[in-house]
Amino acid sequence: MYSLEEGKKLVLLARKNIENYLKDRKNIEIQEIPESFRINSGIFVTLHTYPLNTLRGCIGYPEPVMPLIDALLDASVSSAVRDPRFPRVRYEDMKNIVIEITVLTPPELIKVENPEHYPSKIKVGDDGLIVEQGYRKGLLLPQVAIEENWDEEEFLCQTCMKAGLPLDCWMNKSTQIFKFKGQIFSETKPEGEIIEKKS
């Protein structure tokens, strides 16, 4: 778990890095890095428009494959300019964008005797999901199920769809389902107060 102060630092670094990249096409250089940011961790950077709160970009690393700070710098820029669902963010757009950071726990494989038991192993609001079948993989963050008012079964179906699979692919025994938790830090408005959100 990260403290609110650490969370604030992550959000500020993400904003500074995006703005620097949009101006100079390079990441910021960080002189002093807290030891906790050197630990490998999964992270997602989500951009929302303000005040409409519509999604503007969301990219990250589901697994702890690199130090948190490196994943943050890469994902922050990617969410702004490499999310194929949206046009690239321009520097002048940043005054109307709210930044949200979700730090992830390592994904944990959910083991069940029967796929019908998956919903009972998931807690909406606490768990994010990864659905994996062959080379197809889809991830939804814990806060998405709350925002969309989904129950456990709908959450599973929507994660299957995110993977480009049939809605009921979670009932297939060849499908692997992972869950993880996320700690969310977000601006309340562009460059505004930074809070820890409960999903």
C-alpha cells in the first residue's frame, strides 16, 4: 500500500511527464526517487475530460514487470498519445484533463472446480479482472464495475468482451481468470487536489 503523499507524488509526476512529452517529446528526468517507487509494480494511468468525466485515455502495465517509476513514466505518455481508441492529447488539452493513477497488486489466478463458481470469488469494487484465453487477454480495473453498475457476472462478461472474446467465455474451462486489487489516486479537477479514491 502506498501513502497519500506517495500517491500525490505519482499523480504530479504523471502530469509533469505528459506535459513535458507533449512539449519536448521526451520524458522528465527525476533526480530523487523514493525507494518505494523502485519496486516492480503494475500501474494504469487513466485520463478523463473535465468536467464531463468521459474517458480520454487509459494504458498501463497489468503485471509488475518493471519498477513503478518506469512503468508510470511510460504509461502516462502512452495514455495521452498511444491509446488507439482516442485522438492524441495536445498540450493545450491538459488544462481540461484529470489524471488518475491505479497501482495494482500482482494478478492472482482464480481457481475453481466449476466456472459457475467464478462470480462468488469476485468482489465488485475491490477486484479488477483479467481474462486470458490463448493469445487473447482483456483487463478491467476495479473502479470500472462500480462506475458501470455491473454485478459480478456482468463484470466477467465485459472483461471477456474487452479481450475480444464471446461474453460467456468465462464459462469455458480453457479460459483463465485473474483478479487483482488497485489503489487509486486522482485529481479532483485538472491540477486540483489529489485524493485517494475508493473504487
